[in-house]
Amino acid sequence: MEPLSFFSQTRVLIVTGKGGTGKTTVCGVMANLAAREGLRALVVQVATASDRLEPETANLSHLFGRDEVLGYDEMALVTGPSGGEVRARALRPDTALVEYLHLHGMRRLSRRLVSTGALDVVATAVPGMPDMLVLGKVKQMERAAAAGSPGAPELIFLDAPAAGHAIRFLQSPHGLLEAASGGPVRSQAQEVVDMLSDPDRCQAVLVTTPEETPVSETVETAQLLEDRAGIKLCAVVVNARLPVLPLPEHLESAALSELAAGAGVTLAPSELESLIVAGKLRLERQGAQAAQVVRLAEELPLPQLELPFCFSADLGPDQLSTLTDALGRSVAGWQPVELP
Amino acid sequence: MTMPPQPADTEGTGSSSPGGPDVVVCVGPGGVGKTTTSAALALQGAKRGRRACVVTIDPARRLADALGTGHLGNEPHLVNPPAGSSGWPGELWAVMLDAQGTFDHLVDRYATSGAQAEAILSNPVYRNISAALSGTQEYMAVEKLYELEESGRWDLIIVDTPPARHALDFMEAPRHLMRLLDNRVFRLLMAPTKVGLRALEVGTQVLLRTVAKVAGGEVVADTVEFFTEFEGMEDGFRARAKRADELLHSRKTEFALVCSPRRDTVEEALYLSAQLAKEGLEATRVVVNRCYPRYAPLSAGAQNRLADGPLAPLVANLEQLELVSAKEEEQLVRVSAALPKAVLYRVPFLAREVAELEALEEVACYLETEEARE
């Protein structure tokens, strides 16, 4: 599939997965690929009622070589060819509540409500309300995108909470529909549910690593997202897969010494040991990861995209570029990426 | 269900070791193996002859996987050594936190009558607070810890916590509900029982109307009812929360920081450690999980001449893994420098998934050896 067609499937891509699997990285890489295709992409990081935004929100900027912590205002991260760009912002329930009150003619009260800890009151009285307000804001941006409003993004990537919390987050408007009999909250919740359940407007991307526990949890999350939140699943991204090296199956020092001698090299015992131990680890990991990718495909019939493991302890612009290339190839082929 | 052992002490102090059990609270970002580390620390305790219990509040129920016990209930469950193993001299217990069940239990305990407990338990706002209020899960984990500590059945309790972004709530948990109860708006909401809704000051009426407008009138009615019902129970809750808070700050309680050797998780872990410091607490142990091994490098000559022969993939592999471990080393140095007093443990990347007791025993072994500081 052409990347551009991939991105024209919908306007909001909700990216979620188990903690530590690289949701934020995948959001950044996808947005960067979209920008390369000339699209105006916006990454929205959301905090749920109990989240603290710092310091995680600096990770996305870091990927783009910046240090700023994301805030309410949009920040341009990269400008690509033919008008493509990546912008990013963070949304929090308290600011969403203030905006909501402003929009509903309660401007005078809003500051007081927030300063008296009314968010806690509202959250307690109506759980899911803060989350729904954040989703309502996303819906408002999606409407602007649909209308082609000036300055509006064409594609929104929602860096959603980690899997367990994502279900609760995305279920919030459904819960409110049941709880609220009328009024602005109910209509707001209905509009958010309409967006979440319309695949032309919104779909979800699941992120996992090719390891046993993350794969199991991804399969579980996928079912819950469809059943409870009514969201169409678009793809599963297998992140941080070790590139497959054609290593010999049998690693014995005698055979390796002989091969090295053929190239005129005498390997010291410590060198042989290193080659063998490192080779065995890689073979084991490659094998285990391949098995998990197969299991994921069997248990979750979704297109798989793949991003390679980066041999670095940090992800910055270099890794972003490599990963974006890899994602482009993966989208183009819907098949495992071959790396140099 | 097997009943937990009764304390062996004859003094009747209710504690199995002087001053109560040792407590280790594991904090760290998501996805770094915090649950596994918690379980491994408890297993280590059992191997040292202690009666150890691990509490997990992770909603993904990974501890159950790691212990191979399937679903764990809200009561501690004795974990048997794997078949064919020589076992351990102590005991290993595990419990999966059921926040709702724990909260219900507290209400039952502090209610002045069965009718009061029933009224609260069936109030929609109570269901909301116990299921969805931020920090409730953390509060209940602290409550569970306190309950286990108070029982005197264990001499080592390990507590797993939710991922980083929530760990602050964990520290603040015992105070969170108290703060909510102290909130001016709620206090005013409770006032109607005393002075009648009409006597409320104008500002409060406006606030109530706003909440009603945003969330619906029945929500306000339920809230008022909840706080009315809750009256008389606050003192019990408050006193208990205070004791739990004291337990978290006691000298018997240690904090273990868990991370992986990557920039982002190290940053989050150091952020958490700074938050602990604000509480006057410090991490006494740092566990760095999933470290790539360090390898002796090839000589430059060998590397060059083998770069494109039949050994090329093996050479490339060694080079890639060495690069990762060198980058990881920088992160370890950073952690070490930021937390000079903590004991540092390095757990290597294990080839197999830690989903069985044998694998957990392997992890526990790495938690025996302190990493030398350079």
C-alpha cells in the first residue's frame, strides 16, 4: 500500500500499547512519514485524570532533536517537503475542562472551578468526564481537519495512555452516555462516540514488541478496544524487532577459528568467546521474536507493520530517520522489513 | 484457599520480627520489568528463609504469569516451589490487589452500622470513587500493604506499583482521599444535612448549579447523599490513612527504583527519585533490568579482515551488541552518579521470557550481586 493511501484511511489514528513498547516513538515516526508524504500531521499527547505529564512529554521532542516539553500550544517539530509538517501538543483534563466551560458560557466560573479543585469533584461525581473532555477536544480538532479549516492538521495521531488505561480512557464517553440523561455532557459524549465508531474518522494502531508478554497483552487489548470502545483497528506495529542476521546455526570455536584462519586472522580465545556468546544471544532472540510475530499474526488478524530495533540506548533524529524509512518500506509492502 | 501462617512470636506483639516486617516498594516507569523484579525480590527473601509476600497492583496481571499461578485473589496465596526444585527455606506468598474489594472491606470495617455500610456501598458516587477516582488504586495498595503489615504474618513485604506517571499518586495515596474529603466544595456539599440546602452560601449554590448543569442533577443528588452517608466514618479513615502514611515513611520501608538502561526510562526513574526526595525518602536500591551483556571486543585488525567473509554476520552482530552495551553503560554511569548511595543491581537481558519460577530464580540470583561502582 502506498503510504499516502495508508494515511488517507482515516483522520485520527489512536496509538496505544503496553507501557514501554514505544507508543510515543511510533507516533513520532508515523507522523514523520505522513509529513514526508506532504501531509500536515499533528501528534496529540493526552494525560488522563491521574497522569502527570512531565517528564514523558519531552520524549517526543527529543526524537525530533528538540528539548522542549510539550504544552497546550502546538509546537512545530519538523517541516517536510510540499507543505508536510509535524506539529505536536499536549492535552490535559484541566485545560480541557476550562475550554469546555468557556464554550458553554461558563467562562466566569471556569477559573474558580479549577482553582477550587473542582476537577477532582467533577471527576469523582462523573468518572470519565475528564477523559471525555480530552476526547471532546480531539473530536473538535478532527472536525476542523474534516472541514479543512485554515491551520488545521490533515491527520491527527493520538498518543494514548498505555493499554490498561487506554480502554478506560476510550470507554469514557460510552459510560457517560449511560450515566447522563441529557444536557451538554450527553451530547458531547454522543459526538465523541460517533467519532470513535466511524472508521473514516478514527482508527486505532496497536504497538507491541515481539516478546511474549507484550504480544499477549496486545491481543487482549485489541479485543477490548473493539468490543468496549467500538474502535476499528487499523494495524499492529511490531516495534524494536532485531534485524535478522544470517548467522550460522552451529557456533563452535574450532570451526570459527578455521574460517578466521582462512581470512588470515588468528582469533584469541576471548575474541572467539565474544563472537560465540553474542551470536548465541542473537540467534535465541531472533528465533524467539520470529515465533512471537507468528503467534501475533495467528491470534490477531491485522496488518502488521514492523520497526527495527535501534542499536542505541537513545532515540534522536538519526534513529527517527532510519525508523521512518523502515516504516515507509513496511507500509509499502505490508511485510517484514529487510535491513542492511 | 490455604490460610496464611500464624505469626511464630510468643510475645503477642503481632509482629514476626522486631519492629514489624521489612517493606520494599518498587517504583519505576512502565515496561521495565517492575513486576518481575518485585516477585524476584520476594523469592529472594523466601530463599533467605523469610516469610515473604509480594503485592502487585499492576492491572495487566503479569505477576500471575511470572508466578505461574494464574488468577490471584485478593488474599495472599502460597506459591509452591516448582516440581523437582529443592525449594526454599522460607515462604513465598503473592497477592493481586483488588482495589474495589479492599475499599469495600474498609467501608465495612469503619461503618457504624450495617445499614450505613450498605447505603455507602450501593451509592453510585461511591462506586465511582472506588472504581475511577485517580489514585484510588494506589491508595488501596497502600491500604493492602498496611493490612499485611498489621497482620504480622510476614517478615518481608514487597509492593509493586503502577507505572511511573502514577507513582506519585502512590506516595500521596493515603492523603488523597483525605484531601478530597477536605475539599471545600465537598465540605459544602455535606452541609445540607446540617443547615439545609437553602442556607448554603450563594457561591456554593452557583457551584452546585454548575456541576448540575455540566454533569446532570442526579449526580449532585448522589454526591450529597454519599457525603451524608459517609459522615462519622471519616475519622476512622483518616486515622488509618495517617498510619499507612507513617508506614511508608518508616525506617523499615525501603524504596527500590527499577528501570532499564535506556535514556527515556532512566530519565523517568531519576524523576521519580527526585519526587521521592521531596518526600524525604530515597531509593536504597536501583535495579537496572534488561542490560545487554558486555563482550570483549575483537582487535581492530581482526574486525577489518573479517568484515566481509563468511564470519561477517557474526562480526556485525558482535559490533551491534557491543554498541548497545556501550550506550547502555553511559546510562548506568548516569544512574550511578545520580544515586551515589544506592546499591546498584544489573540484571542482564535474559534469553527466555520471565514467565516461570525457574526464570524468576535466575533473576533473583542477579539481585544477589551488587554492581561494582567505578
